[in-house]
Amino acid sequence: MPMTAYIIRRILWNIPVLIIVGFITFGIAKLTPGGPFDTQPERRQLSPRVEAILRERFGMDLPFWRQFTRYMFFDIVPDTRTGEWKIQWGAIAGNLGPTYASRGARTVQQELFEGTPSRPSKFYYSARLGLQALAFAVVFGIPLGILAALRQNTWLDYLLSLSSTIFVALGTLITSLILVIIFAVILNWFTVIPDWNDPIKPWVLPTVALGSTSMAFIARLTRASVLEVKRQDYIRTAQAKGLAGHVIIWRHMLKNSLLPVVTILGPALAGLITGTLFVETIFQVPGMGRTFVDAIGKRDYSMIMAGSLIYVFFLGIANLLVDIAYGILDPRITYK
């Protein structure tokens, strides 16, 4: 029961966070010069009369507080069939509004979460790429960090530390370009223009590029954490009892060493799932990252709001999972 109450309390606390972030994002978007009907090339020739009709249709002629409340909470609108007034719920109920950048009456939900028979949704590509990159970072980063700590001040420790420093310094953008040049241009193992019908091959390079920086950071953090735990008294006691080395590492050392690593996995997971612009652009991944950035240039207010709210939502869920993992890794941590 304490865990259930804690989860419910954390979920409820995320609601005011979403509202505050939505208000700040909406305010910044509205204060930015320009609008969705004067920044798109195909709409720059609109007459003032047509632009005024469009602004009235989408409620852009209303006061700021009215625009925000009708988008974020609800609006009372007439039913076109019966003529009666009805409540139209907003983003708080999952209605993220229309997208002004697409032709036709498409909503943000359709643009991001609906696919076609031949291609999945943009959310699918970003979510799959983010989860694969995080799995790559964890699977390789934690063992490399442990290995470097156990072989402290040896050539292996220096090599792993140097490699992780290089990956952190290069960043995602430079790593992506290097991978394309080496494996797609020189070695010709992968194609520059990927075929997304292939279930494995086009995902390899973007997964490595997106996960390499996180892997290097996790490896460095794991190494430092293991070195700190290795000097604790209970580890010396376990060694004095004659326990096998692998028992000490996996049963006594690893769980406590993972607490700092788990802390950074929450924000990392949220950021990777919501899409990364550089990786999606370089490897032509049809995900959400490019859509969100394009929306800023086009002043697509609904898409800009959706990008912020989706990121905050996943950040809240990821941090909740991190807190639950704390209690699993360390029984001394309670949910009261």
C-alpha cells in the first residue's frame, strides 16, 4: 500500500507541473514574432481577410488567457449537428489540438501517433530509437564501468577512461557524422539513405550514435561509484569472510553502485524517447524530433505545446520509475 499511495501521489503532482510548463511554453510561443499563417511559404500570399477568418476559426483572436484555457483545459462550443452547447476538452484530456503546418484538418495526435499501412507513426520511430539507444548505453556502459573500476590504474582502466572521455567530448552530432563517413561511405556496410522496411539494418548506426554519449557517461559514473563502494567496510568484511569475487561484485557491490546510475536514466530515457534532432536528421529517421523543431520555425503553436507536454509527461514517468527502482535496489529507502 505505501508504494501504491506514493505512485498515485506522484502522478497527481505531475498534473500541476504539466500546467505550469504548458503556460510557460504557450506564453513564449505567443510572444515570439510571427504566426502560423505568415511564416509558411504557401500561406504568405493570404489576404488580410482570409487570415482574419483563419485566426477567428482557430481562436487566435481571443485574449491570451482564453486561448490558453481553451487549449489546456476545455472550451464550450456549439454542436454543429444539434446546435446545443457542449464541452470540448483540451490537452489535459489528451486533445493536443490541430496542427497548422499540415495540409488538411489533421490533429497533432494524428500527425505524431497515427501511421500508415506501409509506415508506422513518428512516435514509434522516436520511441524505438530511444529505447534501443538506452539499452545500448546500459548494456555496454555498466559492464565497462565495473571493469574499469576493478582494474583501476591498469592499461585497461586508462583505455576505457580515455575512450569514454572521447565519446562524451565528441557528442551525438560529431559521432553521427563519423559513423556515416566510416561505415556508410568508406566501408559501405550501410546505406546513406536507409530502407526503413528492413527491421534491423537501418537502426544500427542511429542507435549507436544516439547511445554512445550516454554509454560513455554511464561508464564513467559507474566506475566512480564502484570505486567508492569498493572502499566501504562491508565490502572488506565480505572479502574477509572469504566470499568469491563474483559474489561480492554482484550481490554486495553492484546494487549500491547502481543508485547514481539509475538517477540519470530517468531524464535520459525521456530525452531519447521524445526524439533527438541531430540523429534523426543525419540518419533520416522519420521521428518526432524533426517535427518539433520544424514547428518552432512555422509557429505551429499546437505542435510546440505538444512537444513540451510530451517531454514533461515522459520525464515524470521516467523519474517515477527511477524512484521505484531506488526502493528495489536499496531496501532502506521507503515510500512514506
